[in-house]
Amino acid sequence: IYTFPLLFLRHARSRNYVSESEACKLESIPLDFGDYHPLKPITVTESKTKKMNRKGSTSSTSSSSSSSMLDPLSSVLDGTDPLSLFAAAADPVTTTATMDSTRKKRDKDDSSAVGSDFEPWSSKRGEILARYTTTEKNSSIQFFTGKATTTGSAVSEKVRTRLEELDDLEEGSQKELLNLTQQDYMNRIEELNQSLKDAWSSDQKVKALKIVIQCSKLLSDTTVIQFYPSKFVLITDILDTFGKLVYERILSMCVDSRVPLPDNFSPESVNDTAKETCLNWFFKIASIRELIPRFYVEAAILKCNKFLSKMGISECLPRLTSMIRGIGDPLVAVYARAYLCRVGMEVAPQLKESLNENFFDFLLTFKQIHGDTVQNQLVVQCVEIPLYLTLYSPAIDWILQCIAYRAPEDYINCAEVWVEYTCRHFTKREVNTVLADVIKHMTPDRAFEDAYPQLQSIIQKVITYIYDFSLLFSVEKFLPFLDMFQKESVRVEVCKCIMESFIKHQQESTKDPVILNALLHICKTMHDSVNALTLEDEKRMLAALINGFIKMVSFGRDFEQQLSFYVEARSMFCNLEPVLVQLIHSVNQLAMETRKVMKGNHSRKTAAFVRACVAFCFITIPSLSGIFIRLNLYLHSGQVALANQCLSQADAFFKAAVSLVPEVPKMINVDGKMRPSDTFLLEFLCNFFSTLLVVPDHPEQGVLFLVRGLLNVIQDYTWEDNSDDKVRIYTNVLHLLSAMTQEVYIYHVDKVDSNDTLYGGDSKFLAEINKLCETVIAQILDHLKTLGKEETLKRQSQLALYLFNTILAHGDLRNNKLNQLSVNLWNLAQKHGFADTSTMVTTLEYIKKRSKQPEMSHFTDLALRLPLQSRT
């Protein structure tokens, strides 16, 4: 059995893992995103509208796409400017009063969309500004006034001028103020915020946009990285102001006959002028070349999509989420995600998919912090990783709050995902915290009973990433977590997963008491699930897992502790027969290891110990149900006892085996099928005969008492009528008796005197062997006579040749009687034409060859007396 692995290794097929890996990869299919890419400049569609009257009662629109960036403000508008003309036409007093009342009501409704249980951004703002400070110098932006606006009668001139100013923005019509202290920087940002309001109120919309764009660009700067969270707070204040101004401006244009829009207005209620203005704002923002300002400014006016389409916000959020993937700095990207979650919760808190996707993107890109770019930046700024990671906290905290807000009573599904992240990236302390939190949530009202699949998944994730079991079982809440699996079938499945992981990953044997106690408890759980209805396959699987654990337990040279463990395991796993078999083999191996350590010379202590091992096996074997399992274990354990010089114990094992032979049934169950037992019995007896050669006779039992007892059992055993196994067994007994007559036996057990030493070739001993030989041969010949019928002649021929070869190999053919018997058997084998001619020829050639050897001259006469007969 031990040569099988070597044969497998020698003849294993050659593997090319590279080519196999390529063959197993999924087929690569190019994805067609069309013309869209988050970093690609947006193509603007020119819209031409012909106004029939100022109220927009009728209109006709035609659109054409252009690959180049069109001028959204200089479109053919019949001399109108949607950013300023409509305000001049409206009654400012009435409009303002009406809009203030409407705005207050709408703001109240918008704030109630998330409820008072949602912690607003304003409550976090002060904490962030106070926590993330710096003593280093910052830089800011100071804006020039730009070119003077040309006053003229033509509105198109004003539009053209505004476009030129927007171009100036891209060319750098501003300068950077360096070496600002933190307070100066904050004051400067507040000035910019006020400048934005002033520019807006003075109808300098392009200047206002310039301020917002340049402030947004500051969010790409991480030169003073500790201050970044506070910088984000200050600059997003400006963005919030801008977004509010744009929204209120467009909303004021929607007043029709001085009647404000209803609270939940639809895009169909918005007039064309307001829609046109809204589109122009989005076109302006689309013209921004740089990704970060383009993202932030569009996110700031995300709410304005309500004027254009019912699905506008739900369509823009995924696109803005994709744009963030183009931001290379992970810190900048996570705050961009936080801002998108902010505006998303304000305008569409029900659209959680994009918020969730934001967080998943963060998890996927978190590994960037270990990249060269970030690491080099931290080295330059003398910032350690622990401090750097704290900069992520406000953004992640906000994102998680947005995701978790009014999510379903579905805690366990979130925990199922989080535990994998925790196991992969954190230590056992954090894993223990997560498990404790799950226990806290799932224990009340036995909520765990409805969440077994998720709890199983959590266990599977934990053991996937923590496969050092000394570490796993030191997690305080791991075993209490297992206690939540109250349903037996689920509990057993979880235990099986744990044991499979242990067997797969445990490379070295262990004696760690924490591991042993925990795994004994887990194995006991699996064992106790076995009942009368348990399938055999399930029993085999459970036994294999428990046996795998038992094999991995080793106390080194502390053999007594090892035996104590086996005794405890026997009491715990008594219902699984394969486990008891493994324990017997393990105890026998323990006895042999003791013999090896002592080099066969046992002391009083080790002799007592091996006798204890022998006693363990002798007591355990009768509890097994499989008869051939018992027979082989009696034989194996007897051999171990003999090797350790426990002669009386070895005799007890062999006597038990002899007494068990008559109980062997005619048919036995082999892998679920009933098969004849003759072949298995023949194999066992042949092995038994080989052992009996070296077993010394008991001084009080007589000569060859074990051999005689076994022959009596074979004689009394009821064999099948059409079976020749009894004769084959008797023939093998002749091999044994022949070996026993030798002056020195072919093999011995170290430090055990066999019969060759005890009897020293005594004539009485040899006479007893000869008597047994004559008795056995007589039994064989009687059986050959019963095969004289026509239907059994072939069997007679085969057995005759088998006995002939036995006599040829082991008999002394100088004995005339034996010589004549061999000739008779030769003739009987050929008598009826059933002998194989080639076999007979080969045998005769072998005899002639042997006759040429010294002391084999009598084979010459024998060869002359062995004729070859053809079948004809």
C-alpha cells in the first residue's frame, strides 16, 4: 500500500501550468461603450429654438450633433440671453416674494426627505476643521477682474464677451498666492465665497463660474496633505453656494403668470426658457477641460437635472461615479466620492445603487495607497501611513452613513460582506470585533435562526483568510459565534467546513491545547449527529475528517500523553467505526515508535507502556462490526505485540483471530455490494501463515498449537461445493510447514526466539511437522478424487498442477513416495487434455535446468518420468 504514492509520482502526467491556465481563462470579449468615456470631452448639441412669444406658448426645436465644442451661448437665440434677459422681464418685487415663500416650503420638504435621524453634513463640518489642521504654508488663488465688459446694444456681443472670459479662465487669468497660513487660507476661501455671491448678484455669471472652477482645482492639490479634509470642507462650501444659486436662478425663471411651480413639479411643467438656461449651464460645465473641476461643478448643480428630465439625476449619478475612476490620487478620489454622496443624498436619497457603487470602487482602489506614487508623496511630506490613513476617515464615515441610512432590517447581509474585508486587511482584533457585533445583533429573539446561510458564509470567509488555527481559536468570539448554529444539520455542515480547512492548511502536527480542545468539540459535534438514518457516505465523510484531525495530533516524545489523547478520542467517537480503526492503527504505531526510541531494549517503564498500547487495541477491536476488519487488526496488533516482545499478548491476539475465522460469512458487503468472502479469507490466511512461522510455541500449549488450531478451524469451516479455496489454503499450509523444518528460518523478529531456536532441529519437532504434512496432503488428494466428474475435470487439472509445483518448490523429491506422487500429479494434470501445453513445457524445461545444479541430480530421473501429452 505504501508504494502507490511512489508509483503515482513516477508515472504522473507532465503538466504545463502556463498553457493550462491560459486555456481555462474566460474568453475576452471587447465591451462596446459607444462614444462614452468619463474622461472623454463631451460633445455638445446645438439647439435652435424659434420663439413665437415671450411666454413660450409654442416652439419648434431642431438639433444637430457636432464633434467639435460648439458655443452654447452664441446659438441663434434671436437676440435673447437666457441667463439675464428673463430676469429683466419679470416683476422683481412680486417674483421675489412669491419665490421666497415657495423656496421656504420646498426647502422644508427637501430636508424632510432624509429625516431628522440623518446626521447632516453641517454637524460634521466643524469637527473636521478642528481636527485636520496644519502649520505648513498653503497656496490659494486670487482672481483678476479680467477684461472689461464691452457695453453694447447687441446681446450677442455680451454673449461673445462671456465666452472670451471663459476662455481666459482656461488660459490662466488668475495668479497663485503662496505661503498662506492656515487661517489666512481659510480667510481667503471665505473671501472667494463672498466674491462668488457678489459676482452672482451683479449678474457676472461667468466670473462666478471662474471662481468655482478655480476653487475646485484646489482639490487636486495634496501638497499639504494633512490639511486636505479641511480644504475639502471649505471649498465644497463654495460649491454648495454655487449649486444653490444656479438652482434658484433657474427656478425663478419657471414662474408662469406669477404662479410658482408645485412642490413635486415635473419637467413638463418647466417652460422652454428655463430648460434652455439649464442646458446652457450644463454645456458650460461640459467645456471644462480638467476632470476634477468638471466633476465637482457638475455635481454641485446635480439638482438642476430635475428641470430637464425625470430620469436626469438617476442617469447622471452613475456617469459621475464613473468619472471618479479617472482620479489617480486615492485620497482625492475618496473625497470626490464623499461629495457625490452628499449631493446624491440631498437630491435623490432613494438612489442607493450609485452610492453603493462608490464605496465598492473605493474598496477596489484602496490598494493604491501602497503604490509608489502615494508612498513617494508621503516620504516627501514626512507623513507616516497610520496618520495618512486617518485622512480617509471623514470621507469614509460620510459615505457609510449615506449607504446605511434607512437601508432594510438587513444587517446580516452587510456583515457578511464586511467580514471578508476585515479578514483580508485587518488583524484578529478587528475580526473579533465584527464577530462580536454579529452575535450582539443576531442573538436577541433568536434572529440567527433566519440567517443561517449568511452566518455560514461568514464562517467560510473567516476560515478562508485565517487558516492558522492557533490564531483562529485565539479569536475570543469565534467559538461563541459557532454556538448560534442551533439547527443540527447546519451546525454539522459548519463543523465540516472548519475541519476541511484544518486538514487542508495544517502543515505540521500540533499539540496546542487550544486547538485540540476546540477541534475535539467540533469533531464531537459531527460524531453526535450520526444516527440510524445517517447514510453510509455521510458516515465515511465525517470519519475521514475526524481521522484527518487525529493524524495531525502529536505530543512528540510524550508518548503517555499521546496515548491519553487516543483513549479520550475513543470514548468520544465510539459510533464511527473507521475512527476506531484509525485509533487502533495510531496506537500500534505509537508502540512501534516507542520500540524505535528504545532500539528494541525496553525498560520496565516502556515495557509497561507498550503493554498498555496492546491492551488498548485488544479491548477496542471486538467493538468493531466488520469481521475482516477485526481479523486483520487482530493479526496486525499481534505482530506489533510480538515485535515488542509481548509474547503472551501476541498469543491472545492470534487465538482471537483463529476463533473468529468460523464466523466469516459466505457473503460480505463490499462498497455497498454483496460479494463472496472466499477471496478475502484466503488472503487473510496466507498473511496469517507468514506470521505464524516466527511465533514461538507456548511452553504449556504443545507443539505448533496455533497451526493445529487454525487447521482444525479450516477443516470445520463450511466451504462452497464449487470452491477449491480449501485445497489452495492447505497447499499454502505446506509452504509454512516446509519453512518450519529449516534449521534457520527465512526471517525473524528481533529479540524474539522462534521455533528454529527453541527446538534446534529436534527430531520430535520435525516428526510432528511431517505428520501434519501427511495429513494435509491426504486432505488435498481426497479433494482431487471428488473432482473426477466430467464437469470438474478442468479444476482437477489445475489443482493437480498447483500441488505439483508446491512439491517441486518445497518438497524433498529424493523421497521415493514424494517423487512418485509428483509424477502422478503431473500425469493427472495432463490426463484429460485440460493442461496448458506451454505451461507444461516451461515447467519441464525448468526441471531439466535445475537438474544441472549441485545436489539436484535426482531431477534428471524425474524429468525422464514426466512425459508431455498433446491435447489430441
